[in-house]
Amino acid sequence: MDTSRLGENTRSIRAGERLDRAVGGVTTPIHTAAAYMAADDVEGAYRYPRYCNIPTQAAPAEKLAALEGAEAGLVLASGMAAISSSLLSVLGSGDHVVLQADLYGGTHRFLMAELARLGIGFTLVSEADPARLEAAVTAHTRAVFVETPSNPLLRIIDLAGVAALAKKRGLVSMVDNTFASPINQRPLELGFDLSIHSGTKYLNGHSDLNCGAVAGSKTLVAAVRERAINFGQTLNTYDCYLLERGMKTLALRMARHNENAMAVAGFLAARKGIAAVHYPGLPDHPGHALAKSQMHGFGGMLSFALDCPPAAARTFMDRLGLVLEAVSLGGIESLACFPAVTSHAKMPREDRLAIGVTDTLVRLSVGCEDADDIIADLGQAMDAAHIA
């Protein structure tokens, strides 16, 4: 069924499905086989799980492509599998990539630990607007990589501007679209080449699997698939089933995340004891106007700096009841963490502080509970920690 002209809720539910008409089930079946008989419709004649070409793997990949407006999609074993395979599908020894400086800590670690070892150069650009990113381009640059909204400070990058500079300079443009999801932001429509996700987060939405995803042109996604096959980054069939099931409610969930996060951000912005609230939906956020122009919703992620010593911030975290302390995000339950000791723990402290990740910065993944209950829990925990 062609879902390209259907609404995002319909695409979330129906795109990519592989129904077994002989049996009559209304969900894509789980194919557990590791060996498959020859098939005429498969390149190379054989299906094999590591080749990312079995029906259970195709279902969530095609659903993602339909939601992103992409020619092709690919699901992999983790968000870092998606990021690393995407970068290495374009970059080789002697090449160079330009990236924004305030990246997810795992991405930063990959750059530091792996790219230099492979002879690939990179430049991290602070205040990464298109002009600053372009100024870092060299004769060896092959790609530009950004993340918006960024993790954990929710900074907003001008996607159309970055895509334009990439096309002008002949670069492959890549964006980590995890925080927004394809419901709130579709970078390919703004000119980007690849949109990358940690599918562990909003795509799945239930905190019960680890996966990654990439969407883009057939040619570029095929190159990413080749790297993923070689590195063994395949997503197993059971997790493919869970991912497709989770994505069926993506549009529904994102509407609630957007609504709840806006309410929580407004509460925190008015509360004493908060030094700063980072949420692009707030009118005073420096990227608010840009976010409003390129996003369809402001998302469920925010961060806030507590105006207190680290010990009091620790007490605040310990006193949370409804909100759980955990390192992930994007699930239906509200989760909080200190990025300084979780997502950015492997970043040198001076680098971490330089991008604004302080010891009292809290990252909050606002879930789908009742907003009043989330707000009440945050308030009582601040009271218990004497943060006011």
C-alpha cells in the first residue's frame, strides 16, 4: 500500500508493514530464521539477517522512510551503529568532517577514539551556524554533521542553511534527529542527505530495546548498509518487531510529549532556584524562532541548571519519586539524569564545561504521564533539597 499521501498517524501505523495474508494476522510476523531459501526478489538471491534484507528488518526501515520522506531507511543495532556507519560510509583515511561542538557524548567519544586512529580528520565548531561550519571546511572535507536539538542543551541548528552550504561545497550532510523524531522535524525536506536516529529513544518509545536508524536516498543508505554489514551492526529480528510496534504510536506519543514538555518548561522557568531552562518552545530560548520555523513541535526533551551546590542537586535527584533517574530518554515514562556523569561522562571536564554541561545541569525526558503529576514531583524534590 502506498502511504506517501496519507497522514503521519496513518503512516506511523501502516507504512512498511509486511502482513502475512495466508495466515491473516494484522501485524508483521517475526521471522526467526537465520537461513533462507533462494528468492527471486532479493539482490544476490539470498536473504540473510546480517545483510539487513529480511522482511522483519524491512518493516520498521520502510516505516521510518515513510515518516522522514526518504527513499530508503535502515535499522541497526544502536544509535552509535547508525552514526558510525553513516560517517564511515563517506569518510576514509585522509578525509575530513566538520561537526558542531556540542554533540552527544557518545558521538564525541567516537570522534576522539576512532576517527584519529583511522586517519580521518575532524573539526568541532562552537556556535555552529552555517557560516562558522563552512569556515571550517577544507579541501579534504567530505561531510558535515550536526545535531538539533542538541543533547543536552537543546541548541538549534539552521538545517536549511547547513544543507545549502553542504550542497554548495559538495559535502554529504548528516543530522542526528533523535531529539525531534520525524514527527517534529524532517531534515530531508530541508535539504539534508541523511537523517540519523537512536531508535532506542522516541522511535521505539518504551525503553525496552536498543537500536539505531538512518533514512536518506537509496544510494547513500546502501553505502551505510555496506558498512553496517561489514561491521556486523545488524538489528535482530525480535527487536525489529518491537521497533515497528513502538513506531505505530509515534505520532500519538509525540503529541503528548510536546504538550507535557511545554508545561514543565513553563513551570521550571517561573520557579526560583532554577538558573536556566533549555527548551526551544520557550519564547526566550535563543533558538526559538528558528525552531518554530523548522520544527512541527518542540519535543519532549529539556534541560535545566539548578542554582545550588552539587550536593543539593544530588539530593534533588534522590527525592524524585515519579520521575526516574536513568540515562536514556524518549520513553513514555519521565526520566532525569545529570549529563556530566552519564551522556558526557567520557568528555574531558574542561570540554564539557566549555559547552555548558555543568555539574548541576539536569536533563529531563518528559514522559506521557499527566503533566500536573510531573510538575508536582519536580516541585517537591526541589523543596526537599531546599532549592529556592
